[in-house]
Amino acid sequence: MKNIKIIICLLFVSAFAKAQQLQTLIDEALTNNPEIQKFELQYKRVSEKVKEVNTFPNTEFGVGYFVSEPETRTGAQRFKVSAKQMLPWFGTITSRENYVSALADAKYEDIVIAKRKLMASVAQSYYKLYANKAKQDVLAQNIQLLKTYETLALTSVEVGKASAVDVLRLQMRQNELQQLKDVLYQQFLSEQTNLNNLLNRENDIEVTVVDSLTIPIEDFEINTENLSVHPELLKYDKLYQSIEQSELLNQKESSPMIGFGLDYINVSERPDMNFSDNGKDVVMPMVSVSIPIFNKKYKSISKQNELEQQEINYQKQERLNSLKTMLDKAINDRISARISNTTATKNIKQAKDAEQILVKSYETGTIDFNDVLDIQELQLKFQMSQIEAVKGYYLQSTIINYLIQ
């Protein structure tokens, strides 16, 4: 949980008080998400197997009745009762416990990985909702701006300085932006359902997001060395260790098994004889040994374990290379998002300057509504680009956090 809290804190590089909402959502997801609960139950189930393997083989009991009673010097044998207990070689049960515990340790890494992925998924969904809401707000502002220009155009039409076509074009542009806004709202509902499902709650529960996000001046420090101890890689180490324990268990199970038993034979007295051992029952302690002389199974298991360890090493290296590629891409994409945000900020300022010039032109009696639409379209483009840049920055930050924390 300590590592989880660190990751959560680093997700909120904006450091807004309202950003606490995201941490609340993540905490709720970690508590209620069925996938996390599934992995936790799997871990408990595997851990419970330690008790299962901490047992001896079943004790064998046998009862036999002599249909045709064999005669002996001391009397006829009537029935036989036997008991037998096989014992594994010294240390075999401990090796079984160690093997199952190693499997449980590997399964525990699935929980850690699932929690990291869930935290990243919740954060990414949250940032997508923020970007969607921000775009809706920008569209609403632009629609309002176009209505203002429509009022100016109507006034210009009255004095003969503009045509009705200009008014219609402004109205059509408003309709177009309203359509985009309505489509975004439907996409917002879809993403909201996705987030609610991650939290395992009703789909229609409203999710509130922060009003604004900005890219911080400086990025948080990235320690790439942490990548080597990522849970996805640690899981391979745990699997490798479980194979080592499996081989130790295999060596123990290839050793002989020792058995101890006791046979009891009931003997009836001979009526025609009189001696000291007449009718004396037979008690026979027994010791047995089970040796796998002609069994190649254990050699085959050893070879399989060796090959599986080699396979795990290659899988780990392959995954490490993939994570390195993912981290490098996330870092570069985040830098690109920062560059895009800087450029969009400059362009938005220049677009607003151009807008002010158009307003002043109207005061002097001249205004070109074609220029109005062009400037409005550019301004909207830059605003959308800035929102995408901010969203991209935070999405890449969640990937980086997943990889190095």
C-alpha cells in the first residue's frame, strides 16, 4: 500500500485540491474492482495448498477372512487384520511446502500488477473525461462567440454592410459546433460508463472532474533503474524460484519411501491338542521400502524444469525490452505533448489578438465575416489542440508511473 500511495501522489502533478477526487476514485476501484478480488482469491487459494501438501500418504488398513481356514501347528487361521503407513523421504514434505509457497509468491505479483494497471486505467479514464468536458466547454464558448458575431452580422445587414448569407454561414457554423458538442457528450457518457465499471458500480453514476488542468513547469524525476524491479519482471523471478523449488521437490520424491506396518492373524485353538502356544494369535511388524528403480519420470521432470527455467529467462528479457520501449515512448510522447501545449498557447493568444482586431474593425464600420469564421475556426483548432496536449501529457505520465514506481 505504501507504493500505491506514492504512485497516487505522483499522478497528481497538478496538485489541485479538487484533484483529490481522482485519488478517491482510485481507492474505490482498488477496493471494489472484481479483477483485483479475483487475483486476491487466487492467491489465497494457492496459499491454502500449503496445508494440503503438509500431509503423509493415506494409512492403509486391510481385513481378510479365511474362507478355507489354513491349519498351522498352533491352530487354524481365521482372519487377518493389517495396517500400513508409507513415509516420504526426509525433507520431502518441507520441499512440497516450499514449492507451493513459491507458487503463492508468484501469484501475489499478479495482484500487484493488476493494482498498478487498474490505477493507470482509472487515471487515464479520468483524464479522458476531463479532456472531453473541457472540449465541450470550449465548444460552448465558441458557440456563444458566434452568436455575438451573428448579432453583429444582423446589425450590419440592416445597414447594408453585410448580406444575409453571412448570417446564415454563422448560423450553420453554430449548428456544426453544437453537433460536435452533442457527440462529445455521448462519448463522455460512454467513458463515464467505462470508469464506473472499473469501480464496479452503477453505470449512470455521475463522475465529476476538475475544472482545469495545466502542464507543470517541471516534470517529476524519472528513475529508470526502478524498471528492473517492476512487478511484471519480479513475477518471472518468482516463477524461476518456484521451478527451483520444484526441482528440489523432484529430487526428494525420487528418493525411496519407507513403510511401516503391522499384520494381525487370529488363530483358533486346536481342540485335540494341549500345549503352551495353542491358539496363539500372530502379530507381525513389517517394514517396506519403495524404490523407483525403473522409473524415468524424475529424470524427465528435471529436464523439463531446466528447459522451463531457460524459457522464463527469455520471457523476462523479452518483457524487459518491451517495458523499456514503452517507457522511452511515453517519455518522448510526454515531451511532445509539452511542445504541442506551448505552441497551442502561443497560437491561442495570437488568435485572440486577431479577434480583437476584428471587433475594432467593426467599430470603424468594416468587418469581413469570412475572416470571422476563419479566425474562429483557427481559435477552436488551437484550443482543442491544447486540450489534447494536456490530456496526452497526463496519459503518458500514468504510463511512466506504472513502469517506474
